[in-house]
Amino acid sequence: MPYEYDDQNIFAKILRGEIPNDTVLETEHSLAFNDIMPKAPAHVLVIPKGPYVCYDHFALEASDAEIVDFNRAIGEVCRMLGVRPGEGGSGYRVISNAGSHGVQEVPHLHVHVLGGRPLGPMISSR
Ligand code: 5GP
């Protein structure tokens, strides 16, 4: 079944400028902004500007330019946050939730970039 994109989701409204956001980075195809309820000292959401529901949707249907731009934006956010281990930072975690088992709340692809403290185990075992 093809994905159906709901253009009334909160990130679509942010992209249209209907809801304010705390922008960290904007590129041709991507936007990065601080999460409204941060789970770590650094918690940035990176989203593509295109109407993609989740990661596999984007990976299958986005253009090469969008995919490159999005991945470069994630890397640039890591650099801006000062969390890159390769540059003396203490590391970070990139998460993208999808669907009900992934506990995705907003049906527009987003990657969480988290850092600024030890983040603990990846997931609980139950
Ligand atoms: P999900 O569970 O879908 O992976 O995560 C959605 C994230 O979006 C949550 O971390 C939540 O705090 C964040 N969020 C929800 N509404 C808003 C909003 O209006 N602005 C911002 N900046 N973040 C939001």
C-alpha cells in the first residue's frame, strides 16, 4: 500500500511557516530545528522539506539530491552541536521512529539528533 502523506501534520505546518520553530539549519531540501520537548541537552530534529512519511518512504521515493542534502544536513547538525567524536565531541545518537511499533508521533520523516550527555542503552529489552 503506498504511503499517504497527511499535510496537516505539525511538521508540514512548520515547513509552511504556520507554526514557529527554533531553526538550527536550513538547506535547499531540509530543515533542522530544536525539539520542543528535548530529551537531552542537544536534541535537534532534521526533516526533509518534501512530503515523506518516514525513512523508508524517503529512501525509496526521494530524489538523489534530496537524499544527499538530508544526510549532509544531519552531518552538519552534528558538527554545529559539537558532538562529533572525530572532532573531539563526545558523540551522539541518530534515531528515526516509524509507524506504531517505532512509536512515531509526527507522520513526517524526522531524524532525532541527540547528544550532550551519556544517552544510555539504545532501547529497553522489553
Ligand atoms: P516522534 O515520536 O514522532 O519520533 O517524535 C516527534 C518529536 O516531535 C517529539 O520529540 C516532539 O517533542 C517533537 N515535537 C512535536 N511537536 C513539535 C513542535 O510543534 N515543535 C517542535 N520543535 N517539536 C515538536
